[in-house]
Amino acid sequence: MMRQRSYGVLAVLAMLLAGGVAAYAQQPSLLTSQGKIHNVGTIKVYGDAALKQDSIGGMVQYLRNHAADTQLVAHTTYDSVYFEGQSRKILKDVTRPLVAASLFSSADTLTVFDMVAATHIEAHGRLMHEGLINPGRRDGTVMVNGAARQEISGEGLVPVLEVDNAQGVDVTRGGGLRIVERLDLQDGQVLNTASDNLAMQRDAWIWRSDKGSIAQAPGTDQRLNLRYYGLALTRGGAEMLRTATVLQKLHQDNPGGVELPWDVTINDSLVLRGHIFTELDTPTAVSSALRYTSATLDPVFVGLWPEINGRMVRTSLVPGRRMVMNSTHNFIRFERDADMGSVRMASVRVKPSTVPLPTSQGVDKVRRFYQMDFQDATGITVPDSTYVLEFGYAWRSDSLPSVENAGVIETIPALVIKIDSLALERFIVDKYATDGISTLPTQSDDIWRYSSAHGIRSSGDFAIGLSSFATVWVMRARVYLEGAMRSYADNLAPVMATDLRQRNLVPTTPPNEYPYTLDPLRSAIVVPTLPDSIVDWMIVEFRTSISSSSAVHYQTALLTRNGYVVDPVTFLPLPIRSIRPGDYYIVFRHRNHLAVMTQDAETVAPSNVNRALDFTTGLDLFGGAASMKLLGVADGRRWFGMVAGNVDHDDDVRRIDHNLIWDNRDIEGFSLFDTDLDGIISTKDWNVSWNNRGRSSAVPR
């Protein structure tokens, strides 16, 4: 050990002596040590240095000053290290960084550092830098990562400055460090002022984690880019410059989200791997907007799930082009220049997981709220009907478990089976009504359902749902229930008994049993007083194909003694609401009769106003007249009704149905087992079922 220590000390002494000569002869010697240098003073190095020890105390100065020469700098942990002179300082050790525990200082504006990309400088204390690190390049990292509060100063050039100090970093003595490529705010706050500041060079980036920040806006050279990363929700700060032309690129890589503190304008590109919030549902939240000026580059939503929660404004609209807005499937599109009118800016506000306002109107809507505003070049809202556009909308049908919980799913349970019937609606005066022509919702990923509506001509509040006020078709239909008939064959009187109504047994709300439970909106139906002509409750089902899996809409109705299917509110022909116009197979269901279905798809649309469905004739039925029960002959024609006796809802009349009826005999009231609908379960009900044994519904299951 004594030998190693002596060797090291002798090497330094030799260098110092030689250095004295070198200052005169310009022939510096090499500082090399395989041992341990103990320094409590100042070591002045004029030549190259190669030190194997992990650290060295005192002050070490690199002073080679010959513009044509280089000076190799040893990578170790210095207490204090100082650089001066025009010789290029070479940092090329990739096995360890150069660390300054107390002070890193380069006082000469002509001192150039040539640092390989794979290494870096760490300042654990004060950083005073006037030199140039890798001029003309964008790599070269200085880390400010001490355990105690630090100071940085000087007007030197730093390609990458990383700040990782939870205690904070003060910019002092005029500041002015020039950041070429990146200021990385990893942890703690950079405490800068207008006079003691950092200078971001043109097209430099500020990276900010969820633990880092900067107190004041840094100086900029016209163009600045931003990136956010980390895991926790981060509120933007001084790095989000208010000047509309400065911020170019914004990369949001923080899955926890970023909140805008004020209106922010991005001019080049947007890439989102996490949400951006322009407003939060908290008492201290501000309402701001993200303005995006690019006409050619749409926002990129990586992984599909991120979105802009709140208001986004696009200020450069191009006719014929989809202009992506708040999420990957949300867009506006003007087909032609003439369709824009005087519109030059589009503002879309999106509130995910939010019941559309007013909340009393949200019972049949997905939990997502849109507001749209179309403005001229001065920011004034353009009058409605002076433009026409296509609006692409979407809602969350599933969650991404790795970054969010199931609470983000916006399809309410009542709408799960009605997805294909959802459309864009606008709030007008006191209600929502379908706006534009919506296409069938599609799904190409596991997260979104999406669609678009053509012919949008208005600003305002929008929702996605089943409009309670939009009548698509008034259905005129007639059907008989075998069980309610009291005369048959040649003595048939084509009218059903209303025994249940006469005994006040028909409930004023749809029964909480199959098939009425198929209608998710049944709970909203309350009939104060039932007319005397009512026989029972019915369900009308709409299918896009003959398959049961294609059922998209169910609507509850009442049945009169003459066989008419009527609306529970008006007792008039049933208005079909909350379904997309189109062609559907129509199924009629009752709680203890076999279901029947139309033979062909019927057009459900306002244009089909003269169509009437009459199932009492046995015609136009899926499976033909054999799917029903011939009740008898009257008025010169045959009459058919739905087959009675199926009480276990399997669409077959079998022994189990007979047994269930028998086991519940002698019970009075409104009962599933009362197949003749007279209010008491008796052998007559058993006989009705027995006489239809072996019968099955022709409706595909």
C-alpha cells in the first residue's frame, strides 16, 4: 500500500514539475495514477489524465490552453473540478461518469468539451458552466442530482440537462445555461426567475416527469417541444408557455394523465399515450382548451385508449379531410369547401363517463357528453344551418385493465343489447332528438364503439343514445292470445276476455318476469289507470336477422280485447322509438304463449306509414299458419292466435309445463300459470297446456 501511495504522489509531483515547464514549452506531461492521490489543495493538470481511483479530494483544474490540442479528462468522483483553456476537453470513458461532488466549474467561454454519447457528467453540488459541451451536436448529458439543494449558473452550452434533485435546484448569478436538446425534469423543482433563467435553444425539448417541475417559463428561441412521462396525474406548469406560436410538439407519455393549467396551443404534432385533461371534476379545476393548429398532422392516440378529456380546438380545417379531434375515432369532416360556409375553427368538448346534461334526460344515453361549437376566423360562433359536416363520435365499451378500472365503461346496462340502435342526438329546448343521419356503430378494437353522423348543421350539446322523443315508426299490429278466447270453432266471437282487468289483476307496470324483463326501459312505464279493454302486457322484439342473437330492441306494449297492440301511455298504435330506421324481423312475446315472428323483415321507418301487421290471419308468419293456433271461423274467415300453455319460457309446450300448472292449481291472482287468463289457476289451465302438448314456437332461438 505504501508503494502504491508513493507512486501516485510521485506521479503528481512529476506532472506538476513538468507542467511548469509545459506552460513554457507547450509540451504537457501525462498525469497517471494506479494508486491513491490524497489532495487537500489544488492540482493543476496541463496534460492528459488517467486516474484509476474512485474519488479525489480538493480541487483539480484542467488548464491545457492550446486551440489545436486536446486534453483527456479522467472520469472519477472529484470534490471540485475546474476547466479552462482552449484545448478540447475529451470525456470518453463509458465505464463511469465524471462526478463533481461539490463544484463543477468551467469559467472559460472558449472551453469545449468533447463527450461521447455513452457517458455523462454528474454535478452533486454547484454547477457553474460557461463552456461548450459538444457544440454542433445534440448529445451530451449533464445530470444535476445532488442530495441537498443545488445551484446552477453560467451561460454555457449543454445539450441535455437532467435535473434529479428532490430538494430543488436554484438558477443563480444570471443563469443562462443554453439547453440544446433537452431539459429533463425528473425530480424536484428548478427555481428560476426572469433574470436567473435557462435558455432553451430552437426546437429543444422539455421532458417533465410527475415528480419534476420548473417555477417560471424558461427562455426560448421561438420553438419548444414538450414531453410528459411518469405514472401519476400531473398538472402542467410554467413549461406550458402561453405564447401561441412557441409550442410545437407535445408527447404525452404519462398514463396517469396531464392537466392543462390554461389554454395551450400546439402547432406541429400531438402524440398521446395517456389522457390530457383540459378540465377536471374537482373544485379547484380550471376549464381550458387545447388548441391545435396543424392542418396536415392529426393527433396520434397510441394504444387507442387515451383521449383529450375536455375541450379541443382545431384552427386549420381542410375540406374533404377527416380532422381527428379528442380521440382516435372522434373527428369532424366537411365534404367540400362550400359545406364549411364561414367556419374556420371547430371546438369539441368531450366529457367521458358523464351523464349527458340535463341529467334527467340521460336515462337512455351512454355516459358521455359532447359539446360542439363552430367558429369563424375571429372566434365568433357561426350561425346554425350555414354549414354541414360529418361528425365521428365514439364511446367506451370496455376498459384497459393495465391502466384503468372498469368504471370508464360508458354503456349503461339498459343499452347493452341496444348498441346497434344508438345514434347521435342534440339537445333542443327541453329534450334530446336525433340529429343528422347516424351510421351503424362498429367496433374494430376492444375499447371503443364508434360511428358517425352525416348532415350535422348545428352547434350545441350532443349525446349518444336512444331518443325518448324520436318516433321511428308507428306500428299497427293485431294478434290474439288463445288463452283469452272464450268461444271457439264455428261459434267463435273474435274478441278476447278481459277477466284480469275486470278483477284489477293486471299490474300498472310491466311484470318483473320474462319476457318483460327483456325491455331495459320497462321500469319507466307506469300506467295510472288501465282501460277496461286491456287483456295483458306484451313484448315486441326487433331482430336484424332471423337469429335470436340479432335482437337489438325490445318494447313493452299492452294488448286490447280486439287484439290491437297499443302504447301503454296513449293506448293508441304503438310508436316505435329508440331504434335505428331499417328492416327488422318483428317478434311478439307473451308470458305463457308461444312467440311468433314475421316471415320477412319489415321496414321500420316513417316512410312505411301504411303497413299493418295482422297475425290473426295466419299469413306472413315465420313458419306459416302452423306456428299459431286455429281458433275458429267467424265473419267468413279463419282466425288464428298465439299458442297457449308454455309457462317455463323454453318455447315448447311439454310435460314440465303441465306439471308446473298442476302444482300451482287453486291459486288466484296474476300468475304465469294462469294460461286462460281468468285470474285463477285451475284444471282448465292444465287442459289448455295439455291440448297443445308437443307444440313449439317457430321463432329461431
